[in-house]
Amino acid sequence: MILDKIYNEDCLVGMKSISDESVDCVVSDVPYLLVGGGCSEGEYRTAKGHKQPSGIMNRQRSYTKIAGNEHGHTLADGTKHVNLGGCMNDAVEDVRAGKMFAHNDIKFSDWLPDVYRVLKPNTHCYLMINSRNLKDLQTEAEKVGFKFQNLLVWDKGNGTPNKFYMQCLEFILLLRKGGERWINDMGSKNILRTPNIIGDKLHPTQKPISLMRHMIENSTNRGDIVLDPFMGSGSTAIACVQSERHYIGYEIDPQYYEVAQNRLKNETRQLLLF
Ligand SMILES: C[S@@+](CC[C@H](N)C(=O)[O-])C[C@H]1O[C@@H](n2cnc3c(N)ncnc32)[C@H](O)[C@@H]1O
């Protein structure tokens, strides 16, 4: 297994090459369906009768529209969306099917066994998830042997107005394999206040590097190996480079894989300049 590499392949295939108990931590923003079975909640229909999602799902439409024809668009919450390039052009059909992006119909029970297998004993696993899928993820994680350690909240500092309260936070399930492991900074709060990325996002769920670093640096030491099976635009990998940790990652979508590669090249160039 080559370290410090993102593999453009299905993690279900790729992770089979990782040896048992060889990874020091897993940090991942995992794929999930935004609404069960399509646009069941908050949906509305267009004049042509197509189902259309609301809230963040509707934002995704604006991404795709912009990627196709427009240069920018300001949403009701003041968020400015700009052209993301070709990545998002095909996404509108997936959004209609209740998906955030093309590849997110993998089940938790598909990948959790390998994630558990490759972790060393007494290590942490951070899984980022929304409120709706939290219960299922925890249940499936406990089935493969993980122990619940804590529930962290990411306060994003922004959100879209919503009739059932604004969605301005996400959850991070902190699990452990084996015995207890203490975090490095015991003064860390379980509310992580990091502003969300506004505007030039390279991936619809791109996460701030500082958020990823916080988790990585609390549960690993320099030179340790971090796995992210769902790299997207590569935020976990960049956080590892900045924190001097090794990483192994997978991204099935060739366009996001390219985005991640470009970001990593820039990161290495910047490191060389200092
Ligand atoms: C929630 S996004 C991660 C975004 C990332 N946190 C970022 O900052 O860009 C999940 C990613 O997992 C990828 N994915 C879904 N199924 C996959 C699979 N079986 N193997 C590898 N990647 C997969 C999707 O293409 C998507 O980019």
C-alpha cells in the first residue's frame, strides 16, 4: 500500500488491499442519501411536474445551473455561488433522485466492516453525518464492533432558512476501536465552531481544512496514518499534509479525484516555498 495517495477507485475494492490493523485513525465525511427514497420531505414540483428538492437540495440545483450557463447566483441566505466547472453538470438528475452527488448510494454496512478491520486497536474513527442518518450510522457502526465515544457538533456558522429551524450544524460521530484512547488536547470542546466555506466550493460538501485538522491532530501523532475512504475534493488529505500525517484515500468520481489531485499539487508547492 502506497501512502500519501488518493486512489481513483471504489473504496470497497481499494480497502481490501489495506492490511488488518495498520491505520491509526479514520476521518471521513461519508456519503448518504439526503432524503429517503427521493424527495420525500420538503419536496415541491415544478410546472412540468418534476419533483424538486428544497433547502440544500435546491442549492445543488443552482450549482448545476451555474456550471452549465451562468456565472454566479445569490441565494436567499446571501450565499454566492459561482461557476464550479464541469464537475456539477450531470448532478441535477441525481438531486432529483434524492442524492447530493452522483455516488452516494453506498450503504453504511458495505464499508464499515473494512474501516473497522484496518484500524489498529485503541484508535478513533470520526464520521461526519447529518441528523437524519445519525442513528442508522451509529447502529451499523456498533454492529461491526465500534464503541460510541462522543457526539461532536460542527457549528457551521451559516445555514439556509428552514420552516423546521435552520440547518446550521452537522454531527460528527466519534467512535473507538478497542480500548480507550485520550485525545491530545483535552481542552477541546464537543462543539467545533468553524465557518463553513461560502462561495467557491469545489465539492458540494467540501469541508474546511481547519475542521479536519482539529480531529486529525487530536487523535493521531506526527507520522501516523489516516484513512478517508470518501475523499471528495481531498480536504482530509490536505489536512494530513499540513499536520504531517500520512494519508490513504479513495474517491470514486474521476472529476472530484482530479479536483483533489490539483489541490494536493498546490498544497505541496506551497509547502516547498516555505
Ligand atoms: C460527502 S463527500 C466528501 C466531501 C469531502 N469531505 C470534501 O471536503 O470534498 C463523499 C464522497 O464520496 C465519494 N464516494 C461515494 N461512494 C464512493 C465509493 N464507493 N468509493 C469511493 N468514493 C466514493 C463521492 O463521490 C463523494 O465525493
